[in-house]
Amino acid sequence: MKMKWLNVLLCGYFFTIVEAAPAGAGPYIPTKGTFRVLAVFVQFRDDTWDHPCPSDAKKGWPAAKHAIPEWARGSKLLHPKKARRYSKGSLSDYFAVMSSGKFHFIGDVFPHLYLTPQPFAFYSQKEKRGRAYLTAKIIDWLDINGVDFSRYDNDDDGDVDFILFLFRHWKTELFTPGAGYQGISGFGFNKPIIKDGKKIIGIFPGSGTMQRGNYTLANCRSIVTHEISHFFFGSGHFSRIGSFGIHDGNAFCYAMSGYERELLDWITPREISPGKTVTLTDAITTNRYFKLKSGHGSEYFLIENRQRKSIFEKGDCVEGALPAQGLLIARIRPNVTKSSRITWVTADKTFTINDKGKAEDAFQNGATVLLEPSRAYFAQPASSATPPFQLKILRQKGTKLTIRVDTVKNETTH
Ligand SMILES: [Zn+2]
């Protein structure tokens, strides 16, 4: 499964996105059942960067403490065993909710911080040391300190499935291979490291990810969920999904979009046809989605009601809540290039590739939306065989939205 050209995969949501590989497939990890991972917290010894929220003793991760953050202790980040309920807001909780209980992302947080013996600059000399050198050192340290790596070979195929290296902070300066990134799927070394009879693979799709800026639980979750999205959907990004999904690469990640959940078979959208009235409850907490075929090939609209009811849409002191609240409509074109496969039909009619999402994107009670099928090419006239649809939000009760879809008669046809 390893491909040479997939040398490294870079992601950054505050920085320029660098992609080293064409859009790939996936998933590279199981998406059903129980999946056990290892999380390791790392801090550069000269990292003294702080900020009011990140330095908060409970919600943040103070630089001077030189310990793993409070929000990762016990089962607050990862639950050690499959359970019916997980600590609210944890990664285990996140994937249980997103998968409708199909995927149990559990694991161990190594209880001690790895404080680097050398300052950041020592490891940023990419020719000699860099992240490959550092992660190999940390792996040795974990091994000496009793980690049994064979616990993390879930499918028993001989390699470690997932280690999360969660760095507190490193500046945007280079930390090999030479770009500012928030997280990276891979460890930088080419030759697998063997521990406890299992291979730790450093090249994507390998044995895990590393990421910086894990100041708060929501911050950490955002980066981890994005990096893991590469193990679900391969390299490349859904570049127009913004903050309404996790696979953008340029936006804070809250909950998953309906499309991402549908791709993993974690939800099943119901089909809606013209002339029907349906009620949408909050998408994340009730798993309710509707799908309307556009009439143009395999294209469809995926309709979701995002009401920020879930803890995963509330944000924290570093990043606020999900930017929009209301009805969101995605245009899904399964056969186009990955970066444009999902786009949003927004209330303010603007959603560019640089958009992360804003309040004006969601449709509110009383709105009427014209949903037209895509044209095969720019100058092609709209086909009379596939008339557009009109979606209307008839009413709102609490967070529930009732919508009606109708076919719009083509008035130019006689
Ligand atoms: Zn990415």
C-alpha cells in the first residue's frame, strides 16, 4: 500500500497549504469497530510562548508547567477502553458521535511529557536532525519507559497503526521538511523503526501524525481530526468545505460535514423529492440529513441543519463557535476533482476557496433557495430536462427547520 511518491503530506490551517502528492484514496485505517491509538505530549524545552487562554491552568497548557495538560489526563482526551459513553468533548466522544456509534477511537495518553533535551533550533537543522531524528528519539524514550507498541496494531498486520505526537508549540519557522504546517501525517523517517516486533512507519499513510499548537482540547481536536481525515480520505483536501467539515486544510475543524460522514458510511441521508415537506433536526446530535438529486449525472445536494448544539460546534477560548447556524446546503459532485467535490450553496451567494465559513452562509427561516444542477461546461444552457428546484424554509420551531422542495416550472418553455 505504500507509495513512494507520497513522501510527505503537509497541512496547515493558519498557513499556506503545501501538498506533496496528488489526491489519493483511502481509507488507510479502519472506520468501523474499535481503534486504539497512543498519544504523546511533547514540548520543546525553550518553548515559553504563552497567551491568556492557552496558559489557563485548566483549559490551556501553561508553558512553564512542563507537564501534560489537564484536559488530557485520565480519560478526558482518550478513553482506554471501548465504552457506551465517553468523556464529553474527548476524541473518543468525537468519533463515537460522528460515526453514530460505529467507530470507537480509544487509546492511551502517555502520562509523562517529553521535554526535549535540546532547544528547538537543534532539531530544525533538517539535514542532520529534524523531525525524523526527534520522533525516533521519542519512540526510543517511550520504549524505555514501558510502552508496548504491539497494543497499537489493531488489525494485527505487523505495523503500529497510530501514534499522535502532540507538540505544545513551535514557531512557524521551519521544522523540516521546510514549510509552516500545523500538523503532518508522517514522522519523517524513511526506514521503519521496529519496536516490540511491530513496524513504526514514518511515511504517509504510516503509523500516525504529529501536530503543534495543542493548547486547548478544542485546538487539539481540530488538528487531530484534520490529520486523521487524511487517513480517511487520502492526500489532497476538500478545499471548499471550510470550517463546516474537517478535510479542508485551511480552517478550524469542528464537527464533520454530512458528506464526510456519508463517505465513511457513518450516516445515511434520506432522499427528498419535489413536492415533499420534511423537518430537519440538528444534524450532529440527531444524524438527520436529506439528499436531493440534482438531475445532472451523479450530482446531488446534501441538506443539513447545523445548530451548534453539539459540544464539537461550540469552540473554546482560542477559537469561537462554528461560524454559521442554520440550514447548510452542500453541492456534491462525486466525479469532479477532489478539491471541488463539495461546495456550499450559501445564503449570501459567496463561498470561495479561501472561505472558512461565516454567519451569512446559513439559510434562515423564510428563505427561498433556487437549486440548479451544474452545467457540464460553462457556456452550456441550462437543460430543460433538468429544471431547477426551489427549497423553502417554511418554519422554525426551536432548532427544528421544516423545509419544502418543489420543481420550478421552466417558464420559457411553451
Ligand atoms: Zn491536510
